[in-house]
Amino acid sequence: MFEIPYNSPYAEWKAYTVKQKVMGGYRMPPPPAMPEEMVVIMELAWNHDPEKRPDATNLRKLLEEVNKKYGGQEDSSPVKAR
């Protein structure tokens, strides 16, 4: 989720360090300019319990709602695999 608006998280850390930190429960704080709605969605996606995370369909709906609120283009086309 962090990558969508802000590119690469943990860019200053080696992959091994990222793995250790994230598996230990560390999550990067959201950037100050990130809309609160995006923070909530990001935190939902980070839940340790997979049953409490939004599935891809619900995640897309949540992101579309935020996009619409901020005046983004609506795109209802399915995502195509490469």
C-alpha cells in the first residue's frame, strides 16, 4: 500500500533488515501528507490476521472510494494480467 503513492518503502534498509523488522511487527509510519482514508486502508491491509485483511475486491472498492473523493478518474475496467 505504501508503494502506491510514495514509491519504495524501506529504501535505506537491506532486504534482510526489512524482513526482520516487518516480521517483528514494525510498520513504517504513514507520511504526514497521506490522507487519513489511505492510512486506514493501509493499516487494514497490514493486519496480522489474514481473515481481518480486505480481500482484493474489497481493497479495490476502498481505493476507488478514496480516489473518487479526491477527484480521481473512475476506472471500472478489470486489471489485466501480463
